[in-house]
Amino acid sequence: MRGGEGALDESGGPAELQGVPLPAAQRAYLGYLLRRVFARFTAEAVKDDRSARDFVVLDVLADQDGYSQQELAERLGINRTIMVRLIDRLEEAGHVRRVRNPADRRSYVLRLTDAGRAARESMRDTVSGRDARITAVLTPDERRRLAELLSGLLPEPEGPAVRSLEHLVAQAHYRLRRMGDALLADVGLRMRHFGPLDAIDRLGPCPQQRLAHHLAITEPAAAEVVDELVRAGLVVRGRDPRDRRRYALELTDLGRRRVADVRRAAERLQEQVTEMLGPETAAELRALLLKLLPGSV
């Protein structure tokens, strides 16, 4: 997923490192913890079987097809290059079709086929096993409670057909990310920019390697998000004052203004989540999510 803010980097491997300390400045935010738990499920899926990530795409299209390839990539936070490869493979397997968009005949939307629906169902056993493995640290009562709390973050409570916490984590993550992105729409940023901009402001000037370590993401993922921020005029690569042979990252004047915007948006999103759940319930959800991130604190 894009820019170290999701589960897959440019190479198609996990972007977020698991079992390592997370940035202290972000651990208080439920949206961030949800993304990290979502990333853990995705990383485990890749470990189980690289094709297991297909389930995520098929599952979203089963809920609502008609997404463009770009829209689906944005919703799932998957790098567009990776998404092209995924859809090409799913189309070749007969699970997805690209069809003309009835609202815009110049573009295409994605449709799930009957074979795709059958493939999605056949993957559920793998998903259930992964669900049980990741949530083994929870008691049965904690697992049920986590499902209740995650459902409380969704626009409509999920029905009994939902059989995995992985699904609930993904849906809650998508919703909070959309809410956060809406708070930043006026300045052309997204919530995934919060971590990198906040980190560069705190650490800069800093080498890219240090940024990756601080954010607990891979170096390819860090390089991807830095390239994006440089193109947006928010970050510059200057010479590292401690080692003139390498580059260091630093915010531009515009970047310093925007880091204030993303911090305000992160705080407002946290307030919205607390309003949805209540302070005590939000704290309970945070504690349960942290249990699913061993070694993260």
C-alpha cells in the first residue's frame, strides 16, 4: 500500500514492519493502530500465500463492485502499479471483468464474476485460520468485544454473516481513513501523510533510512512516500550535516505549514472516533488493538 501507510510496498511485499516499536507520537491514535493491525493481517496473508491478498480485492468488490481500478487502489491503499498487476491476474483467472463505465464510456469499472464469488468463498477457510492465529492473544470474551467495538465504527452494524475480525478491521480502517482524508481535502493531503510529515518535522534533517526505522516501515516504502512529498513541494533532500556523503530530509516552508494541518486533522479524527464510541470504550478498543501488535510498544 502506498507510502508506507498501508500493507504493501512497491515490490508487492509488506510495507509496514511487524513486531517493532511504533512511533510514540502516533500510538495514541485509533486510526493509526487500526492501520497497523490491518497491515498485520495483510502481511500474514502474504506470508500464507501471496495470492491470499486477492481475497481482499474480491471481498470489496463483492460488497460493491463498479469501482474503477484507481478508486479501488485508493480505497485499499494499494500502490497503483501493484493494483494493475492484481487486476490483470484476477481478470486472467476469470474472477474480475473490466467493463465500460456507463457514466463515462471513456473509462472502465470492475465487476466481480460468478467465478470470482466462488473463489472468494473458497478462500474463507484460509482467512478464518489467519484470523484465529492473529487473535490468539485475546480471550474469547475479548475477541467478541473487539468485534462489537469495531462494528461500532461502521456506518451500519455488520450482520451475522461476517465471520472474521480481519473483515471488521479492514472495514473500520477504510472508514476512518475516508473520514481523515475528508478533513484534509481542502489542502490536498491525506491522512497517510500524517506519519511521514510529523516524523520529518521531529527528526529532520534526517536520512531516509532513519525515517523508515522511526515509522517501522521498509526502506522501499519510505522512498516511495518521500518521492511523493518531494514532488508536492513539502520535503527537500539536502545534504546530511552529520555526513555530507548522504542526503537528509527536511520540510520546506510549505511542508511546515502542512504538518500543522495534518496534526490538526489527526486530532479531529481522534475526537470524532471518541464521540462515536465514548471515551472509555475508545480506550478499551485501543488496549485491544495494542494486544494484536506484539512488541509494538
